[in-house]
Amino acid sequence: MTLDHRTEYVRHVRAGLAVIVYPLQYLVSVPANFLDWTGETLASRETLQEQNTDLRRENQALRSQLHKLTFIEAENRHLRELLQSSKRIGERVLIAELLSVDLDPYRRQVVINKGDQDDLLYRGQPLVDAYGVMGKLIHVNPFSSTAMLITDPNHALPLQVNRNGLRAVAVGMGSEGLLELLHLPNNADIQVGDLLVTSGLGCVFPAGYPAARVLEVDTNPSLPFARVIAEPLAHLDRSREVLLVWPSLETLPGVSNPCSFAVEESP
Amino acid sequence: MRFSQHRGGWLITFSFVLALALSIIPLPAMLELLRPEWMAMVLIYWCMAVPSRIGVSIGWLVGLLLDVSRDALLGQYALAFALVAFLTLHLHQRLRVFPIWQQALSVGVLIMLECLVVLWIKGLTGQSPGFWKMMIPAFTSLLVWPVIYLLLRHVRRTYNVS
């Protein structure tokens, strides 16, 4: 147990056993998937039509925004070239599905249906959904992997306030499904409703992904730090499909990449 | 010739597989905390019924499988289940003659011990959810035990597992 907790030696044992257990996990998640499927197949025509119109409208809106974004991206690249700064490259993503399996009720973890065999996944790989950051992989097995969600009490996420760039570390609060921002002084410039994005420090999560929104700021002068609670943007309980991200790590000319240790871990 | 005395090994395996499925099947958040320790109960039953076949090593193996499927620390349930199997082997002659409610109480205590071991290991690795919360499965297992016992006994007698 100590070996598993402190080192990496028993990883292969776990991976081997996980292969045995995977068919069972898959079978267990079949009923839940079947319910979803029947819900989709038996949806009425009106509902589908309504959904279709909504999606079309949303698609149009998003597309117009995307045109603007392409322009801004090009401009950004150009400006960065002028500044001789590092370039940001697009990140590679892979879609994975969640298996409906219950793990330990006191930890916030999920199982996904992608593993070593599908692609070069690595430990610590970030996981996002359509709304924000979800978590990172903690165990990669041949056919499945386990991810720790950002609301797990053992998970810490480096963030910054989108409005002013204030940096903070968000730690999960467990079963409440919220995050707590640690060690922010009472006079920190943070307000209810502030958007928190990943800061890219710590070399696990790529910078700039939306992560959470501030829900509550409690400044009590008798305490050394403010109590700041944030709500994750990702639909941690509802998402069925997630994206695995391969962060592109920037390199500055003449400076060794501070995140190079994170790359070496990936095979 | 030795193997001809043992029968119904596949049934024992199947009961463990079913218990493993029950212990990872998705449940609503409230019921999740109440989930009985299916694996431990099945292990206790077989330790009690066929102590010559199911023992500490099987308990350890089964616990290891639960570790992996719940993604716990490798060896956490294995240690707890080995302890439960050891105690059941020691007590199996007494457990067999107990009336069913008394048996349920003893099983409750055994599973409480198992939860306690898991709680200690969790405490050591810094993720303790609190004592009473961890003990809920022991109480629900106590309530479910008569059903499991009667069901598995019926299965054992029908298929003559020995």
C-alpha cells in the first residue's frame, strides 16, 4: 500500500487487474446507457424539432463568433511575432465517454472508456467538458482510465481571475461539489460572479480554460484569509462525454521550458 | 481425485462477480452512502459455509479486485478482507449455530471491523470522511445479511456446493 501511495512500482499490477475488471464495469454501465438511449429514441417529434431549431440558432451564433475569433487569433499571432514572444499552438483533443460506475462515495472520481490502447494517454492529463475544466487522469489502464474531478478534496487547481489576473489555488470541497480558493488575503480584489480561468502554472492544465465562477466571498477581519467559494463551470455530474486535452507547452527562445518535466512523463 | 470433492466453484466465482457488480453499480447520491458491503458479506458466507476452500488468500484476492474497481489505494480492501476472512474462519463453527439475528449482529461487527481498517488507511493517506459516515455500510449490511444468507444457503443446497 505504501508502494502504491508513494511510488509508481505497482502501476502495472493495477493496470493488469483493471483489464480483468473492465468488462464488469462496462456491463454495469450498460443499463444507464440504455436508459439514455431509449430517452433519445423515444423523444417526440416536437421535442426533436424544437431542439433542432435551438441548435441551429446556437450554431449560427457560435459560427459568427468563431469568424471574429479567427481574426483575433491571427492578429494575436502577428502581435506575438512582433514581440518575438512564444507562440501558442492549438491543442490536440480526444473525445471519451464516461462509464456509469460508482467508485468510493467520499472521493470525486470518474471512469472513462479510453486507455493506453486507444491513444497515448498519460497520468495527469487534463480532462475538460464543453463548459469548463473537469479534472485530470490519475490512473491510466489499458482500456479505461480514472480521473480525479476538481471537486475532490485532494485536488488543487491553479487559477486566475479573468478580470484582473489575480492568481489563486482552488481546492475541492468534496461532496458539496464546490471549490475553495485558499490563502487569499482579505483585501484581495475578488468579487462574487468573477470568472476563474486556469492559469497554466503547475504545468498540468493549459492556460485559459474556464474553470469556475465565484459564488461567495466572506471577508472576516478576525481570520487571516478571506473565505472564497467558487462553483465549477463544468457539468461534473451531468456530462456524458468529455474531452481529453494534450496541452501544448510553450517554449520561450533561449529559456529551457519550465514544463519540460511534464512532457517527459507522457510516453 | 482431490478435485472431485470440490463442487460448484463456478457458483462461488459467480456470486463474487455479482457482488462486485453490485458494489460499483451507479446509485443516487443518497443511497450511495447506504450501500452495503456486498463483497464482504459474500466472502463471510463462503468462509462460513466452505471454510476448506475459501480463506484468507481468496479474501485478499477478492479485496484486491474491489480495490481496482473502486480505484482505491491498492491493498486497502485486500487487507481488510483478509482480516475479515481470518476472523470468520476462526468463528465459523460458532457462527453456523447462531440464530439468524445473532448471526446478523456478528456479521455487522465483522463488517464494522473491515470499515474501520479502511477508515484507518484512508486517515493515513489524508482522506478520512469521518467515523460515523464510514460505519453506515456496516449497519445496512447487518439489515441485508438475512436475505443474503438465506439466498446463498438456498443456492448452496440446490447445487450442492461443497
